[in-house]
Amino acid sequence: MISVDYLVIGAGAMGMAFVDTLLSDTQATAAIVDRYHRPGGHWNLAYPYVRLHQPSAFYGVNSKTLGRGQIDKVGWNKGLNELATSDEVCAYYSQLLDDSFLPSGRVQYFPKSEHEGDGRFHSLVSGEVFCVTEATRVVDATYMRVVVPSMRRHPYEVTGAECITPNDLVKISRPFSNYTVVGAGKTGIDACLWLLKAGVQASWITWIMPRDAWLLDRAAFQPGAEFVARNRAFVKDQAEATMAASSVEDLFLRLEKCGHLLRLSDKVWPKMYRCGTVSIAEFEQLKTIENVVRMGRVKSITSEQIVLESGSIASVPDTLYVDCSADGLAKGTPVPVFSGNKITLQSVRQCQQVFSAALIAHVEAAYDDEQVKNELCQPIPHPNDSFDWLTITMLNHQNTLRWSREPALVKWLESARLNWFSTLQAAVRGNVELGPKEQVELMSQVQALADKLEQLLAEMPHGSSV
């Protein structure tokens, strides 16, 4: 029997961010249970060349900076804030555990352990069984179910062909005549860029893209004084595009025109939005790949042909297939974050999981009423379809409005390292403290944006995917 205030299931990014804020905002104790041998969650299984798609400055936990705070001087992210590698992220979480969590005397860590339910778990190594008390609050930090390709088998049949996960791409020891990347999400983008960076000609790459995606320009999400003007323009352009739009399609065209949203082909209307970011240099490199197959998902691969949902194509001899089709972050069904003695970590800011976990921990520490806590932590599902951009942006505005009515929470938000939106807010107001009148005007503008997005969504034809 273990006597702790919180049992946190999962030592991934969200679980670690939650515990970090719990330690800073309370005197509570916690036990962390995780199936991996070290903290970091799916980062332990990620492909070696993966990097964050957002600046390191906005990732990790509130109490510890990730990275060196530098601007990249070379490469396709040149001129933008550094992006941590998988090795850096894993080392960061291990250092956080060893240097901060465990020395606090308030955290117990159980690696290589499996939670069975109802506060009971066992060691996968020794078999020892543990259980927490009825008073312990259980925090599910695994609800969003991150899945990377190395965690599952290929979802299609492969016969007479060589198909690998992105993890094994770095292990190849000979050139192939063709490289076929399966999947159009972040992992597929990373695989294509790795091949191009390794000297593979774009003409040697086939990209199977079940759905085109709207992408974000990473330059619009940067900390630092040198990016203030760009951030201010980003906020202004997005607001103007939203208020001027006559339809959902018109809104996307306006967002594309001002450079907020990008698409690889102006002849194909994207059906997917997953918060993927690229630098303009990366974007231009991706556009050099001309052999893009848009015939739906792969059903089977043989030495003769690739069968897809909408037809088939001949297989190129001596092809290496790279399976990047895992649905990293699925679009899950939201549940109440707070429910009795259970806390289910979910995003409460669009595509900002670690910030969301930290905010949930702060709300848990600062408020007693469960209804109020759930009002402050309305889940925002991870997007999938293109129109989800509107839904999550609308929900984002609504959460911002609710937070604005809590002066103490606003103060916490302004000081939270993980809160990238504070950078944008500072850009809008030019780092000038807003008075009561200006605050009301700003929130009125946010309310107008939320109302307009709700109106556009309501006007969409039933069943439309834009």
C-alpha cells in the first residue's frame, strides 16, 4: 500500500508537466507509474531524427527550460528558434526526475510498471503489486494515446516488398532505386525531409498522401523580441480573415493568402488539419517531391503493385517503403477533466498538450469546486479534419474568455513558461499593461471571433468536410 495524494499514470510529457506544477503550487505527494524504463513517454520510441515541430522554449515543464534559447544558424529551420531532438527531450525528462522530482521527497517513481485500474499496479520486472489508498486522486496522463509507427504493425499487408518504420530508416546500408513514404502527417513530412537532407533526389521519392493537410508556418509561433512584429501581424491577419470571411472555404483562402495556412498543392483542397508546422524552407523542399499519390490509404503492397482505397499503381522495382501512417494523436472523445477522484489530462489549449497539463494541475491546486474546475478546463480535441481548425480555434477563444474572468489565473498564465499565447498577447499590446477598459475591449474582440467561427460552422452543409 502506498500513501500519496496523487497517482499519475504515465511519465510522458503531459504527466511530467502535471507533476511539475503540482510540486510548485502545492505540498502534495505523488507516485508516477510508467511502462517505460525512463520518463518521456513515446519519445523513448520515436525515430532518431525526430525534432519538435514547435520551439523548444514552449515544451517540457514550467520549472525547467528546454534547450539553450538559441536561434538556429544553419539548416532548414535557420532563423527560427531551436527544435529539440528526441535525445534532448529524453535527457531533459531524466534530468528533471533526478534533479528535481525525486530530491523533493514528494515524488515516487515506478518505471517498468503497468497500471491495472482502480489505483492498483504491478512491476513488469519483479511482479511486485502496489495499491494506493481510496483517498488518492488518480491522474490519467495516457488518455490522449500517442501512437508512433514503431509501436504497432503495418496496418496493411506487405508481400514481397521491404517495408520499415521511420526508426529503421537511419539503419539502411545501401541505396534504393525508390523510396516510398506512406503517410502525410508529421512523421511522413519528417521522413521526406530526412531523405532529401541525406541527398536522395526528389525524383526518387514517392509520397503516398491519403489526405493533403493544411500546414502552419512555424515562423508565426516564435518567442523573442525579434519576432514581436511578426507575431503581431499573425494575430491581426487571422482576426481580420475570420471576421471578413463569408464561408468556411472563404476563410481558408483568406488564411492561406496571409500566409497563416499552407498547402503543398494549390490544385488540391486539403481535407486534413493536424497542427503540423513547417518552416518555409522545409515547405519549399517538400514541394520538390512531384510523385505524390493521392488515392487514399494503402490496403496492400506487393512486389508488383500498391493497392489503395481508390485504385492501384505499379510498384517500382527495388523500392524501400517507409510506413509513417500511425495516427500519432487521435481525435478522441472529450471527457470531463475532473470527475470525483479521477483527473483525465487533455488539451485545453489547441495542440498545446504540455501547457494544458500544467494548467490543469494549477486549477486542481487553486480551486475546490469541481464544476468551476471543469468550466476552466474545457477539453479541446486534437484536430483531424480541415474544418477542425475552426472548431478548436473557437473552443480556444471560449476557454480564453473563461480564464479572463479569473484574475489570479490570468496572473499565473502570464508567468507560465509554457504559455506561448502570452507571447502573442504581449505582441498585440506591445508589452504595455492593459487597463480595465482595454481588457474589456480585447475580450470583446475575442468573443466576436468565437461567435463568427461558431456562425461559420453552423452554416456548413450537413456532412460537409469543406
